[in-house]
Amino acid sequence: MKQRSTVITIVTIICGFYLWELVDSGLIGTFGLYGIELLQSTNQWYRLVTVALVHDNSSTIPIHLAFNMLALYSLGTPVERYLGRSKFLIIFFGSLITGSLSSAFNLGYNGYSIGVSGAVFGLFGAFVVIGKRMGADLKSMFILIALNFALGFTIGGVDWRAHLGGLIGGAVITKLLLTLKPSRF
């Protein structure tokens, strides 16, 4: 029996939350990420993870969601196939948390952030580490990462700090996972 793709499950959950968000825009306030001071004062650390569930719904075309889901599927599927479900989930959630922490430490008291792009950039980092291990030519991947990172500076409201934190977190976590004995996971 073929194992269900964890990536597809995550994409489905996030898209489901987006549909819910169209009916109840208060979800952004419930699940979005605050700056570190507000996280500490409210003790709402769950927001480091739930930030991935909410996306910008201010336009009629869900561009933010579409790009994140396309990248999540395109990067996550080969990473999950290569490393397996457990390691994929460790990379995904580890990157999400490192991206969220990077963002939270740089958001002002009234700032907030939304989206799963910290985890997506973590998958970019994982892809590079895996590619390097396999001896792949990574020039095109570095160009793709640079273009996506630069895009964050040209489009307003993009949290480049979450991207950077996720990218570094994903690369480091993947490197650590690849050094562990296979029997551990």
C-alpha cells in the first residue's frame, strides 16, 4: 500500500485554513505571529507554528497562498521522498520555528507576520544540502533561492527575516539529520 504524501496533507490543511479564513478573517489575529515581546507577555508560543496556517486574503487572487503551496509541493515532495516522512517533518517544523523566531525577534510590538514561507525556505536549504551530498550542480538552485529572496524585498509586506531564518534552519537541520545513523529515524 502506497504511503500518503505528508506534503499533500500539509498543503490540504493550509488551503483548508485559507478557505476558513475567507469566511472568518479573524483567523489571522488568532494564528498570526507577533513580535517576541508580545509572544512573551501573552505566552502564545503556539503562534510560532500556527503562522503557517494563515495567508493574505486581501486580494481576489490568492497569490501569497498559491506561491507558497507551489513551492511547498515542488520542494517538499522530493525532500520527503529522499529522507522519509519523519525527517521531512522535522525539517518542515524546525524550519518553520527558526523562521518564525527570526521574524518574531525583529517584529516591533505591533508587528505581525503570516504564512508558511519560513518553512518553504527551509526546504530550499534542505534541497541544497541534499543536492550537495548527491553531487548535483546547484547553480540553478542558488539562483532560484536568490530570486525568491530578492522578490521579498520588491514586494511589500514580505517578511524576509522569516525567509532567512527558515533557510538557515532548514540547511542546518538537514545537515544534522544526514549525519545521524539511519536507524534513529
